[in-house]
Amino acid sequence: MRQFIILLAVIFSSTTNNAQSLYFPPLTGNTWETLSPDSLGYCEDRIDALYDLLEINNTKAFLLLKDGRIVLEKYFGTFTQDSIWYWASAGKSMTAALVGIAQQEGLLSIEDKTSDYLGTGWTACPPDKEDLITVRHQLTMTSGLDDQVPDHFCTLDTCLRYKADAGTRWAYHNGPYTLLDGVLAAATGQNFNLYFNQRITQKTGISGLWVQAGYNNVLFSKARSMARFGLLMLNNGTWNTTPVLTDPAYFEAMTTPSQDLNPSYGYLWWLNGQPTYKLPGLQVNIPGPLFPAAPSDVYAALGKDGQYINVSPSTGLVMVRMGNSPGSDDLVPALFNDDIWVKINELVCEPSGVLSCNEIATPLIIYPNPASDFIHLEGPKAGSNFSVEIFDCFGRSVLSGKNNLNLGIKHLASGVYHVVIQWDNKIWSNRFVK
């Protein structure tokens, strides 16, 4: 068993974040350091299964970074490293960063009334109800404005109708969000693209252009610019040694639950590892984490048609996906994000080097998998004297016992785990996802 623990530690030691210094590519050019997949314990022959999943689901670009270095980068069809694509609502998360920058510069406060920047009458609400709406409510999707209007993208005052007092109802509503552009323009006195260029592009190399499309203001860029933004977030708003978003209180609030109505939502970022979540268009609290297969600390920029940036501080991973919709249902893009993490988890090689030291028994069967509250193991027969141990993705033992094939795992955080049974000089092992 000791050998197995040592091997797990070797396999997963590369997944601990900030144990190594982060790498940042130059601000210009295409130079970007890489890491080999096997340095993360990934089996090269499993990568094609991940790429197949991405390709059949209309993906155009995919990147996986570890501590800033590129581990996987793949483009599909005619799409290339220099191709431009839209971020859709993943751009909301960039807007949240820009609001934080404006606040740290003293140009606005998110506690300010939105009408301080847009003027009174920017909604069709009674004046006392409009007066309740602050910039924070726009960032957290809690404006109280009715998202069930015929066009929830509409930013005209006639489309922005009272539904509930600000702060008492969470609803994914594009109109109030989009008007943050106007708030920033009024607060900074600058064109939105100019402010983005000066505060983001020049400091990080994140190139892109915000384009007006109907009521929306949509960011277009290369896939590597998405990856750069994920790396900026991984380093808590600093690009290498250059401060960009340096207010730690704002950064923490942006990437942690911003209210109790939907704990899986920060300031225009989606949060994993929370007890419940709401999805766009729904008022139902769904139990469990948003992305069960992803590291529990992932926070994500999610956009229509599956535009993704996932950041996991604990593992040092940044995952980016650009492309067309993986399905016709508006909820499918969020679900597909989890499907990608399932395949990433499956890249991890089995610890065959240790198993060869012992006689290998029948492969361990674990169900249900993914699991939530318990797992059942099909292993040694009743009456056998065996030990069971569960390790997290860092090789740490999180649960152990004797002669028990039914294990309660409700207390474990979401993630990928290894189960190891040692019995009669044999080691049985397999993974499960919680």
C-alpha cells in the first residue's frame, strides 16, 4: 500500500497549484511554453477520445493550461490559432473584471445606484423601485427586473420592468447586465473598447474587440486570448508582476457566492462546488455542484453555444473551449462543460507501475459512478480480511476502513477519487467521480 501511495503522490504532485511559479507568455507574438501531457500523469493514447468528444460536438478550439503552460491545444476543421470567434456571455466575466478595475481606480463604487450613471428613468419601474438597483445588483443578476419580457436582451427602458425588489430575486437577465457598458462609459469617460484596451490588452496581451450586435456588446478574440484571461484570473488579477485587477476584496467577492439566491453565481462568474445552483430561465434550485466532474473550486465564464473559460486555482488548470453549440437546448452548453471535465479526468493513467508489484485481481467495480452520497464496491467476498482506502487527486488519504464495500462519501468534496483495496497480497483500484 505504501508503494501505491507514493505513486499517487508522484502522479498528482504536478496538479498542485502555486507550488510552482506560474508561467506567462510574452505580451506579443505566438511564443507560449508547453508541458507534455505525461508530465501530468496523462496517457497520450487517451487524448484522442477527448478530441473526438470535442469534434463531434462542434468545437472549434480547445486549450488546457497547467500553471500557465499549454498542455493541450487543438483546433478543428478550418479553425486555426489565428481565427477569431465570439465569447458570447463568457464576455460577462471580462466585464466584471473591468468593473472591478474601475472601482479600484475610484471611478465608481458597486454600491452606487445604477441611475447615478444611466440617469433616472432608465427602467420602466416606479422611481422608488428603480432607486433600489445598484451596480452590484447588475453584477449578481439580482436587479429584480422581469426576465420574462418578450426580449430579455432589450436594454430600452420599456423592456426593463419591475418584477421584485432588487436583491430579492435571482434571474439571468441580459438587459441589465449589458447596461454595465453604459455604467463603465459614464464612470470612466471613455469608450468601452478604449478602456478595455488600456486596462486589459496593453497589460496582458489579451487582444479582442467588443462589437455591438443588436442590444448586445459581444467580445471577439482568438482562443489564446481566452486562455490569457483564464491565466490572469488564476494569478488573482495580476499578469506576471503587472497589477491589473488588484483589489483582493473585489476579486474574492467576484469568484465566491455573491448572494444566497443562487450560491453558484459570483460577479458574472459561475461557481462550482456549491450546494445548489440555478440555470438561466429557471427559478428552481437544483441540488449539487454545477460541474460534478470538475475540481470543486472551478469558477467559469460560460457563454452561449459553449464558449468556456474554466479556472481551477487548486490544480493550476485553465480550460478553454470555443465553438458552435453542442446541442439545441439552451442548458446543454453548461452540461457539456462537465462532459469535457469527465474526459479530462479520464486522461489520468492508471497506476500500473505499482500494481505490477502484486498479483492483480479482477478490476474493481464502483457504482454509482458518478456518485453523490455513497459508493458500492464489487471486490473481495464477504468474510475476507481486506482494507479500503480512498485518495483524492493530490494523493491524500481521505477515507479508510476495513472489510466494508459500502462507503459513505457525502462528506467528500466534488472531484475525482481513487479507491484502493488491498487483500491477500492483491491490489484492486479504480476511480470514481463525486
